[in-house]
Amino acid sequence: MAGGWARDGAVSEQIEASINDELARLKARRGPTGESLTHCAECEEEIPEARRIALPGVKLCIDCQQERDGAFKARGGMNRRGSKDSQLK
């Protein structure tokens, strides 16, 4: 693929670098780190030891985490930037 003044393969290298950067960012967001709490930060129930070992840095018990995960999150709507319809308006 022609890339102007860029050397052969430069575009592919840039795409690979972008993918690797995004993968590294996602791995960094994997979950909590550090020392786990022994009791839940919300309901103050004891967090089972197996959970604290499996998820270092955990702050919530299973019930509170499930409530938080299931909570409604408002979305911004559809992204129509790339749609042909949005370009016609």
C-alpha cells in the first residue's frame, strides 16, 4: 500500500503499534490492585478470603459488586459519524 513518503510497511507498523497500545491500556484496567479490604466498603460484610486472594485490591463483597455491575448506565446514544445518513443531513 502506498504511503506517500513513508517507507514500505510503515502503515502496517503504525496499525500494529496502535493495537498494542490499546491492548496494554486494557490490561492495565483489568481490575483493582493493591491490598484487599477485609470488609466490604459499602455494606461492611466480611469479604471471603478466597475472593480477596483471587482479586487483589477488591473493595466490595460479591453482592455489592453484582448490584454495581447491574446498575443502569445511561449511554450517549448512537454514534452516527460514519453513517451515510448523517452525511446527507
